[in-house]
Amino acid sequence: MHKAVWSIDKRDTVALRYINMKNVEGIMSKLREGGFRSTKTRRVILDLFCNSKKPLSCRDIQKYLKQKSTSTNRTTVYREVALLKSEKIIEEFQLSDGVRRYEILLNHHHHTVCLKCREINCIELEQELNNQEMQIEKNNKFKIISHSLEFYGLCQKCQAVKK
């Protein structure tokens, strides 16, 4: 059984996160310390996550691996995603379309989703939302573990398209 390599405090969004989460070598090093092998597929997938500005589905990952001529099957992709998720390197979320998407776990943030073209963008509301969360906890005597907040509408390109 592999041991967890790191732990996360929900409110610890600014402090060191897994050495440098945008650094594939740092993540691979921590995984090796936890007893996990370094594979070509894992490295390519981590590189994709570290350089992506958008959440990724398993289908997105498979397409990327095919473009990079990294031969792998769907089961391997799901297994890698499950490992990265269990080791708290990536996080999973679902939008209204039901597709599971993943992104590198740097800090908690939210998304805008275009209802027409399905474009997803990351946005941060850290300060305002942290204050609101603390107020909710205090007023309701309720310990918040996590939350999900997405904004649905039309992106600039879709707004410009004449109907």
C-alpha cells in the first residue's frame, strides 16, 4: 500500500503546494517518494495538467496522448487519473453536462461555462468567498468542508454571434 505524499488544509491556498505544482519534476519526485513509479504516460499526463489552463476530461487526456504518440488505452488513462486524484494532485468536478473534469489542485477556484459553445474558464473569488464562508460558518454553526460554484452564461464570442 502506498502512503499519501502530502496533505491539504482547505484554507491553505497560498502556502507551499506540493513543492511547485506547476513543476512536473516536483510532482514526479513526490510520487516516487510515495512509492509510485515514474512512467512515460504519467509524465505526459502531468505535463498536460501542469500546462492546461482549462479543466480536462478523460477524453481530452486521451486525445492529447494520441497527439503526443503516447500509446495507451482508456483503462490506463482512468487509472492514472484515479491515482492523481487519490494523491490530491488533481481534483474532480462535474458541471451541468455531467462530464467529469479534472484540474491540477493549486487553489480553490470557480468556473464560467458558456451554455452555447461549452467553453470553460477558471475564475478566482478567493477573498470575497472566504469572507462569506466564514460568515456562513459563524451564523449557522456549520463547518464547511467544501463548496462548488459555477457561473453559466454566454462567452464573448457567443454573445457576438447574430441569432
